Amino acid sequence: MSDASLTGTIKAATKAAMKARDKERLATLRLIQSEFKRIEVDERIEIDNDRALAVLDKMVKQRRDSANQYSKAGRDELAAREDAEIAVIQEYLPTPLAAEELATLVDAAIASVDADGMAAMGAVMAALKPQLQGRADMGEVSKTVKHKLAG
């Protein structure tokens, strides 16, 4: 695995956080690395950048859900910790797409699979997912696709 890979970048950031004695950032980076390692051991693979992006995207989604639940329960200190972890994880994700760019990609995917009605939802989402991994919330993408396919 090259040092230009996402996993290499995160390893280097972990070392830098250790040297800077930045405990909060270091804890989040270690969580990321442990998730990568868990996948590598469980599936006996070496994580590539696409898989790493998918893992980071999932981690952000989990933390958003947790932060919402903590906020509803009045546990603002825990919600703030989740938000801080989200900020660190998002540093390693590509820049999010603007709404106009997302709409253009959805239109292109619908045209490419020759979608006709809601039956084509799965094919459209399958065409979009590799392009949007880590750059858009797939729940929002799904809503956009449903809206466009419905009419």
C-alpha cells in the first residue's frame, strides 16, 4: 500500500497527533485505524481507497445518528464529542457535492440506465454509488432519485 493512500495518510496523521499530544484527534484517528484493521483481519483483504472512503462515510453516518440521539436525550457533552469526531473524519473525505452537481449526476445516471419509473430505482442507485461515495449522503441521494423517477 502506497503512502499516498488514504490509510497511509491517516497513519501519518496519527503519528503527528501523537507528537502534538492532541488527545481528542488521536482518539478519533485510532478509531479509524482500528476499523480499517478490523476489516482487514475479518475479510483477509487489504483496504483500498474506495473501501476506506466507504468505511469513513459509514463512521460519519453512525456519529451523526449518535449525536442526534444524544441531543434529544439532553446529553450535549456527548453530542459535542460525536460532532468533534465527525469533524476529524470528514477531513479525510472528499469535498461534498453541491446540490446542482448532485442533480446533474442523478439526471445522467437516470439517462444512462434508461430508467422508467420507480422499478429502476436500484439500477440508478447502483450507477450513482461509486461516483458519490463519501461525497454525498446516500439517503439524500435516494430521496432525489425517487423524486426524479416519480415524475
